[in-house]
Amino acid sequence: MGGSIDLLESARAYLGKARRRSPEIPPHPMTDRVRKMLAGDRLALARLITRVENRLPDVPDIIRDIHPHTGRAYVLGVTGPPGAGKSTLVDRLTAHLRAKGATVGIIAVDPSSPYTGGAVLGDRIRMQAHTLDPGVFIRSMATRGSLGGLARATGDIIKLMDAFGFPWVIVETVGVGQTELDIIRQVDTTVVALVPESGDSIQAMKAGLMEVADIFVVNKADRDGAHALMADIRFSVHLQHTSGPRPKDVDWEPPVLAAQAANDVGVAELLDATLRHRAMLTDSGALDARRKSRRRVQLDALLVEAFTAEVVARAETDPELAAALAAASEGTLDSYSAVARIVSKTLAQP
């Protein structure tokens, strides 16, 4: 207990010093590339996305520049197991949004190439109808080993597309299982696509997918087993909605829709359900609450990343930190004790 109090006091002292010696970050001149992107230059947008995806040193400046221009886009996520027709659904949804006059930014997260680390680009191939449309911007990204169905930079790239002026941003993930559900932390409405085969009725019962979905779509609904799958999902959705352990932020029971995306069947109904969900989130105030929660999660992740980088950098010149890291790695010191020493040492130093 005494150690915890000492650590807390050390943290307070460190923060006090930081406040006294760290003035507000001075403004820096906006780069031409950011200025061009904000003016509607698609090439500048593509180059900024590349810089963000590669985590180059100027990423914080880029995000700082575009921050006042974010918060306007509605972000729709499409996820589900491999082979569910997610790319075709996104392609048809985009066509319907374009027919309504909306411009669309698409982030298609593909598996990484085992040789180059780049995106396999399978999703881009299935969206060729929109490649020459000036109202659609498609960016394929590689997961680069990141779990959760999304690449690490996805959140920042959503912000770039938002700042560019797209009223709709659609994020399609790689095929996911019950634990790979990072998409809920990045989007406003989550669509889970399933297909009759491949054991999806079992997959749908897994708690992760049931909790992440705002809308279910059984794609390729002309195949055998589609009606049985829809009945299974509806039963589970209703059970989750009426007796789920966690309180809901909005009284919304996810609809279960049938679609044949390749033939543009059921896509209009999917867009209608998305618009209804958006209206309910907006009217209830849940949309703002969800976005605040997401921003906090992103902040926490950045704090962990920054603190870890600081510890690693200081360990190069601080033998005490280096010894704690080495002892934990060698197993002569348990992880909790090592973390306590590292945090105490790091916060105690100016």
C-alpha cells in the first residue's frame, strides 16, 4: 500500500513539473500537402494516408492540422468471416449512396502479403466499378500483423477521409472470428455479414459477434440454409436484446436482413436500416457518447505507446531502467515488480 502511495505522489510531482516547464505546444505552419488535401486534392490525400500508414515522424503534426476539420463523417463498418461477400456488399452500398448524391471514402483492410507486408488488394479488385468515380476514394490497407481485423493506422486514416470532406466513410475488415472485433472501436454502425455455409450459425452464436453487430446481413441468401441461419440469428439477437448482461446505450434490436449483394438484392434495405440506426443514435445522444468513448480509447492507446517509447529510450542511458527490463526478460524479476520499478523511476525523473 505504501508503495502505491509513493508512486502516486511521484506521479503528481512529475505532472506538476511537466505543467510548469511545458508551455502549450506552439502552432506550426500547415504543410502544403495538408492544405491541398483540405482543398480537395485526392493525390495529397493519398500521400498523407501513406505517411500515416507508415507511421512517419510527422503523423502527429498531420493529425493536429486536420483535427478542426473532423467529426462530420458517418463511419460504417462491414465485418464478418472470410467469404461472406463483404467487398461486394460495400461495392453495392457505395453505388446506392452515390445514387443519393453522397461521396464515399472506403478503407478496405486486406491481409498482408507474407513477402512484402503490403495489402493483397483483393477488395480493390471487387470494387473496380468505382475506381474512376471522382466521388469515391478507395484505399486498401494491410493489417501488417495487427490483430482485430484492422490495421493500426485505421483510426487516423478515417480522420483524414473525414477532414477531406467525405460524408460517408466505409471500413471493411479482413475476415474475423469472435475475438477480432476492433471495428466497434472505430465506427458508428457495424454491419456483420454472414453466409449460410461454413458453420456461420455457430459463429453467430459467439458472444463477440452478437455484441458487436448493429445490423446482421445474411448474404448469398439464395443458398440452402439461409432461412435457418436467419432464424437462429433472430432468436439469439432477441435473447441478447431482452436479457443481455450489459445495459444498452440505445434501445435497438439489430435487424437480420437477407441479401444477394452480387445481384443488388437487399442492399437498399441494408442502407435503410443503416439510416434508421444513425437517426436513433443521433436522436438519443448515443452517437456523441460512443464517439467520446472511442476518442478516450484512442487516447489511452497513444499514452501507452508514448510511455513505452519513453521507457525504451531512457533505458539506453539509465542503467537502473535497463536492469529492470533485463531482469524481467531473464525471469529473475516478476513482471509486476519490474513495471512498478520502471514506472516509479520514469515518473520520478524530469
